[in-house]
Amino acid sequence: MNNTFTERLKELTTDIGRGWQAELARRCGVSRAAITNWLSGRNKGVESNHLFAIGDLFRVNARWLATGAGPKWAEIPMDMSKHVHPTVGEVLLKFEEVTARHEQMSESERIELYIWLAGERPRLQEPAASQTTG
């Protein structure tokens, strides 16, 4: 069990490629230096809104991220998910994208790919065409 926020953040980011720090900084509204400070342990506390942004990006529970308690991976509430299976073309494109990479997939990427293939994608907003009646 990772005892500190820094250790848990490092666990989430050790296997992923470049660009995640810039994306995380953008989502949290902080500088890249702040992300570096989180990774080094210089910042002892992290604001709750940042915990939720980090949790959303890596699909983990903010409580686990903050304390190490509870389940690590976020669960999608049943009313927010629908069985929306990808098309064959989407699956083939995804496999081409994955095989073209020169690095191994991280655990979180494998889980995300499995969820996507199984059709469990969160649908927070319906497309405009399906909202119209008539």
C-alpha cells in the first residue's frame, strides 16, 4: 500500500508516456512546477478540487488518491453508463494505434481499453440529435 499522496501519484504515472503532466496541469489550473512539486513530495497537501481532477484523469477514486483508503479504481454509476459497443472500424483503429506505440501499455490504459471494448463508456450528455423529440 502506498502511504503518501506522492507515492500514489507516482504509481499512477510511472508507466505512462509523455504529455500527462501538461494535461494534468491544464485540468487542475496549476503550473507544471506544481505537478513536479506533487511528484517530489515538496507539497504536503493537495486541494480537494485537484484530487478530483487527478482522479478524473486517471480514473481513480479521489478518496484513494488522498488517503490510500477504499478502492483504487473509480466505478461508473450504473445510471451514467450504457452499453455502447464500439464499431468494428473503431476497434481496428484502436488496435492499430496501440500496436504502433513503442512502449508497453500501463495498467490503467489496459483497464480503460477493456472498458471501452466492453461498451461501458460513461455518457454524461446525449448527442443533440437524440435529445430532440419528434
